[in-house]
Amino acid sequence: MDETEFWEIVDSTREAAEGDPEDHADLLVERLVRLDPDSVLDFARHFEARYARAYTWDLRAAAAVLLGGAGDDAFDSFRCWLIGQGREVFEGAVHDPETLAELLEDFDPAVDGDGEELGYAADEAYEQLTGVEAPDPGIAPQPPEPAGTPLDVDDDTALAERLPRLWDRFGG
């Protein structure tokens, strides 16, 4: 599976779910079980690689602005949700989290930002196909700290200074 096919699967299942993250995860599993186990593992590797790329202080700050705070678990779920938003939103946000101010039509923290189940979709599909747990995808472990310049994600002033456009649109 190449990167284009990965994003096509993410996009088609997100569109079918009409923005509901739980439905998106269910539809993603349904789509993945139609593939062979090796392709599901390829999908998992693509997902994990992007999940690791999104482990940055700037994206943690964006999660804090959008969610009204972002502890470790919330940030993990946010990164899964961000991948689920598709290539344009994901790549834009990884390059510059401020682009989320323009790329997101709206954002409801009660519904959006939590894509935890998306992170398990490939594992679930692999287990349904094979009856065994998916092997480790072989992606390097996450570093102990996010990449980039640290900041206090509980400090509204620091968040507003780091991501002014995102803060103006979704903060406070």
C-alpha cells in the first residue's frame, strides 16, 4: 500500500462517516477487513508514521487551544483525529498548526478532536482477518518529548502567542 492509497482509505471512510469519529473508526475497520493482512499492516505502518510525525509541541499547543487543554491522552487522541481529517488537513497542520484556523470549518470539542478509536482500527481489522494480534509495525518508538520548542500548554498567554490565528478563532 502506498501513501496515496492510505489517504484514499482515510478520506473515503471519513466522508462516509459524515464527520463522526466513532463511525469513522467502524467504517475504517470494515474497509480494512476487505484487504489482505499484509495490506492492513501497511496501513498500520502509514498510520503510525504519521502519528509519530504529529508528536510536536506546536501540535500539542493546537490541541490545547482546540480542546481547551490537552493532557497526554487527549493529545494522543487528537493526533489520531488529525490523521482522520485527511491528507490536506494533516499535512497542513504538521507543516504549520496555524493553518488549522483556515482548514477547519468548525470545531466542537464535544465531538471533534478525539480519534482514539481510529488508532486501533488496523489492529482490530488484522485480528478479525487472522485471529491473532497484529505484530509491531516496526516504527521507531516515540521520543520522550515532542519535537520543537516546549511551552506550557496550560498557559493561555503562551498558547495565544504561539498560535495567534488559531487562538483568535478557537481559543479562550
